[in-house]
Amino acid sequence: MTKAMVTISAKVEEELKKKLQAYGVSLSGVVRKALQDELKRIEEEELKRCLAEASVILKGVEPERIVEVIRRSREERGW
């Protein structure tokens, strides 16, 4: 199945566009990669924030309680 694509636009200086095209640079490829990289950075930052919050919460839980919950979960799944 092919992913649906949308068109976006950006304004750049004409000289920049001409130079990049002269070198055979795929402008859409560069923009696509930059957007993917930015999304990855944002998602990693969000994950770090969530992990920091979870760490604060878990510091208040006794290790024995964590072990108990893990064991019960494994037993329920038949591990």
C-alpha cells in the first residue's frame, strides 16, 4: 500500500535554489529528510520527558512491589 503524499511549499532565495539544482540536489528529498529528522528529534525529546516523569514516579515504588507486578503479569501471560 502506498502512503498518501501531500504537497507543501517553502520560499527560498532564488540563488539558493539555482545552486542546489545545478548540483543535482533533490529539493523535495532534502526537505523530506529534514522534516523526518525534525520529527525524530521531537519524538525523542518527548520520550525523554516521559521517561523522566516515569522515573520520578517509580522512585516512590518499592522494588518488591515492582517485582510482584512483573511476576503476576508474566503468570497471566503464561511465561
